[in-house]
Amino acid sequence: MPIPLVVWAAAGIGAAGMKLYMDMNSPETVVKNATDRYNEERFKYYKQMQKLLPAIEELGRLKLSTWSKYTSMFDLLDKIVNLPGHYTYKSHKNLHLLPQDIRKLRKVADVVKRIYADKLDVEGTGMLTVIALQGGAASDYSQSALQKGESRLNLEQIMEQPLYTTEVGALDEEEVLCAIMGFPKVMPEGYFKGKHGKKRDRKISRRAAARYKAVTDKQSLLLADANNRADRLYNVVEHVLAYMKPLNREHDEQLAFFTRLLESKNDYDTFTLEEKDRLNFGMSLGFILRELARTDIVIRNGNLAVINSGALRAVYAKARDLMPQEAMPYKV
């Protein structure tokens, strides 16, 4: 099939535009402009990381806190006799947990205790970024372990990896973020110096300047794309935080309420209608929090990192239905 004329025309105009740019500017100016563009994108990237990484770390810690409460929640339920087989609150109907689900959630809580004990929840280990962006995959069973007949979480495999890669410190959260998102390596200041083929006092040739511009502009475009995706990711992380925080606070209140209640009675059949309703509400809160913590924010499609928008919107809708509108962020 012959290439359409418009494609040839576009290619020709693009080449003509490049020639015109080179004719109008000295090789030194071409090199300087290309370098300045890259430096500008690099500055924007650093500014993006300054706001994105703290938000990711906050979300990672919030998810760990949510998982750590599974033990106290199930210990509380174990004290209640005549529990219903399922829970219903508003449109959240027939919620139930199978024994294997409870075992897995208790295991997640136990692993979180080890994370706290080993101080892997601090900045710089990379653990917070993994949990914040891919909490569902991290808290799932390892396929390699299942093939060996073991029930180990991916989190446990991550914990066994050496965290200290150099003598100067721990694995940086930004490195893990770049690996998940596929962000390009940022060239340090001065990296492009001398890359344009200039030797001693000779002038830069137009051909060398054009090659330098092509290579540097490609890196600038990659970094500009990373900046846009980082900004999108920041907005998504902030949204997840905005939903999880009020849910988490309300869930804590319900846990505290039933901890006090069980000091006087522990038979579900003797609960008042209000107490039964609160139990159903508390269980629904737990289900939504679990789903939010487990929904991966970023999924991989081949080599492409994609924001898991559809799954997140579905959980947001359930959260808005469960909590008063004034407690929830605006509809997205």
C-alpha cells in the first residue's frame, strides 16, 4: 500500500522546519537551547517529586495502618456469639468473609507487624511506594510460593530482598517509583557537557549540533511525558487519601465502640437494633477500606504503566454510598 501523500508532506515539512531552524541559529545556540530545554524539564521533574513522594509515603503508611487492624477486628468478632452469617448495610448487601479470607487477612496483619519491627515502613526502603501504588499485588499470595505448596505473600518476598544497594544508604523511594512508572533516568547537571563533538577550541559543526539536539530533545520529551504522568499520579494518590482517611477514622470509632460494648455483653441476639446496625455499618466500612487498600493504583500493560482509574472509581462510588456526602470528596 503506497504511503499517503499527506504523510510524505508532513515528513518533508518537518525536515524543512529543522533545516530552517538550523539555518537561523548558530550551532552554539542550537546546543544551548537544547540543553536549556532539558534543564527546564529536569527542574519540573524535581518539583513534581517533591510533592508526589510525600503523598505516596503517606498513603503507604495509611494502608499499613489499615492492614494492621485486621487482628484486633477479628479478635473482636471472635468474642461475639451468635454472629450473623453475613452483613448488610444500605446497598452493601450480603457481605461475608470465608475462613480462608480471615486467615489471609490475619496473615497480612502479621506481616505488617514484621514490617514495623524491621522498620521497613520508614522513608527510603521502597516498601511504602510498593504498598501505596500496588497494595493489592503486594498483599496477595506469591505464585512461586503457591507452586511450592507455601502460603507466602508477595510482601514477604519483598522483605527478603536486600534493601541496601550501596554503602551510602537504603534504596530510594524514587527509584522504586521510577521502576513502577517507567520514568526515564534523569541526567545530572553537566551530563551533556562535551557531548556535542566540540574538540578544544574548534567550533561546533552544524552536523554535530543537529545530532546533539536530536538526542537531547528526545530526553527532554521523555522527561516531559514523565512530568505529566507524575502530575496525574499525584492527583490520583490525593484522591485515594481523601477517601481512605474519613473511612479509617470512622472504622476506628466503630472498633472502639464495640470494644466497650463487649465489656458488658457479647451475645449478638441481645444487641439492640441500633447496635446491630452499627455492627453492619462497621463491617461495611471494613470491606470498603480493604478494597481501597487492595486496589492497585498503577497496573502494568506490557511495558506501559497505567492508572487503574476504572477500578478506583468503582470503589469511590461504594464509599460515597456508605459515608455521608459531607465526609467524602467530590464525585469523580
